[in-house]
Amino acid sequence: MSQISSHEETIHSDSFPKKNQFFIETIGRFLTVLALLFAFLIGVKILTSGIKLMGGGFAQTLFDVTSNPLLSLMSGLLATALLQSSSTTTSIIVGLVSGGALNLAGAIPMIMGANLGTSVTNTLVSLAYLKDKGSFQRSFAAATVHDFFNILSVLVLLPIELATGILEKLATSFSSFLYGNLTGLTYSSPLKTAIKPFAKEAKVFMTQTLGLEGNAAGIGLMLLGATVTILALTTVVKVMKVVIERNKGDIVEKLLSKNPYTAIIFGGVVTFCVQSSSITTSLLVPMAGSGLLTLASILPVTLGANIGTTTTALLAALTGNSAGLAIALVHFFFNILGILIWFPIQKMRQTPIILSTKLAELASRNKMIGLLYIGIVFFGLPLFGVFITN
């Protein structure tokens, strides 16, 4: 009897340290992510300060560049494909709009392009299955279903936006309301107050310590701000990726037991937590490759990831102004409208699934088709578009 009691005591004594360790690790990761998000906001603010320091000439150049919607779309696509993060691209765009270097209408196609470019990461992940024909077909279809949904959304919403300006009007109205412009009320953000001294010190460092002036100081601040933003987001991704990978089994179970609309919410929450839609969608690809998930299960989670990734730009807008918030809201409304158009009706929902399945079948027969698809859609086409418009 005494042996049993001592054995139970040993089990309890072993479990308590493990629970304490898990709790401490969780709190540590939570605090680390909060600190990194604060650093991210500082980076956006520094970027905005650099844009303002460069003056009207620089702003006019950017206005001219984005006057062509096709060029704007392609530049957003290419930037995101190269940076491997739509969160970073959209955050930089928010900083540019807040700083007055981009007008809202010109930045909207760029946001759409960033939404297209974000799906390149999970498509690249699917190439890991090239040696196994069956697994490659399933994983490539799972990756490109995200691509096709985003492409279909742009094909519908970009012409509508150019004709009516619906996204611009909707985002501007909400932004004005949230900032209190309609009621004459103003809101002083404590977050902006906390971030301002860091941005000011960065400006002092560039102008006084390094002795830079005018455009040189502005470019220095922009590079510094972009670097801080990218490093902060990259580190958040690494910190949260560990948590997500440890719970893959739980994720599969939850996805399989939920209805499509709950899966959309789930994808949005996971992406909000890791601050990267690429992680959410890339983790789905190997699950599809191993046969754990079907395309019908994957699609709603990727749509939730599309919504979840917009929170980064919305966070970045906290350091800016009404215009910065408006372009962040454009990203959010674009994804919401895309879902409303393509998801509720079963036949419409099947369109990206059918397209990705057909492409995956072709790619599994000839691996070069998959490589050409990535090279042309994410890199060749944007570069060609920039060349043609110039």
C-alpha cells in the first residue's frame, strides 16, 4: 500500500514541474509576441516618418507609378512573392498611405496584388512532394486552391472597384467613422503616444548622429523602419510556428469536426495568432499530401487565413491616420467580399477546387508544369506587367 502511495506521489511530483514549465513557456511566448508586435508598430511608424521626411517629390513619383492599376497590382504581387509575406507588404503599404506617399485609390490594386502573392509560400511547400506522384498531386491541389480563389476574387472585384470605387468608399466611410470625423470627436491613442518617442529617436539618429539630410535621411529611415518591421514579423512567425506545429493533431481533429463557416473562423483565429497566413496554409499542404484533409476541408480554412492576415495591416494602421486605416480596411473588405461572392453558393465554391484539381493533375503528369506555373504566375507575369506598363 505504501509502495502505491509513494508511486502516486512520484507521478504527481513529476507532472507538476511539467505543467509549470508549460505554463511558463506559454507566458514567455505570449510576452515575447507582444514585445515583437510593439517593435513591429515602431518599425511602421519609422517608415512613415521617413516618407514624410522625403517630401512631395518622392510622393509624386509614387503617385505616378501607381496611376496604372495593372502596374500597382503586379508590384504588390511581386513584392509579396519576394518578401514571402503579405503581412509585411500590406504593412509597408499602410505606412506609405499614412505618410502621404501613396493615394488610397492607387494603393488598392497593390493590396489585391499582395493578396495574390501570399499564396506562393504554400505552393512552394508542395514541391517537397515532387518525388511522390500521388502526394504531390494532392498537396499541389491544396496549395493552388488558395491561388485560384484569390485570382478569381481579383478578376471580379478589381474591375468593379475601377468602375465604382466601392472598396474605397466603403473603407473611407468606416475609417472616418472609427476616427470620429463624422461626429467631430477625436481619439488620442495611448499606443501612438508610446511609440512616438522611438520614432523620434530614430529620426534624431539619422539627422543628427549620422548627419543625413533630406532624401538621404528619409531613405535611411525608410530602410530602418522596413528592417524593423520585417524582423519583428519574421520573429513572431518563428515563435508561433513552434506552438502550431506541436498541435498539428489537434488542428486536424478540429478541422474535420467543424462545418465550413466554423473552419473559416478557425483559420482566421490561427492566422491572427501567428500573424502569417503562409504558416496556416503551408501547414495544410502536408496534411493534404498525406491524405488527412480534402480540398473541401482546406478551402474554408484558407479563406479564414485570408481574413486573419488583414489584422497585421489593421495593427499597423494604429500608428497612422484615417487614410492608413482606410487602406487596411480595404484589405479586410476585399477578402470578405471575395468570400461572399465565391463561397456561399455550392457551385461557385467548387470553381477554385475544380481549377486546382485540374492543374494538379497536369502537374503530376509533367512536373515542369508545376514549376512553370510558380515561375510565370508569381514572378514572370508581374515582371512582364511592369515592363509593359513602363
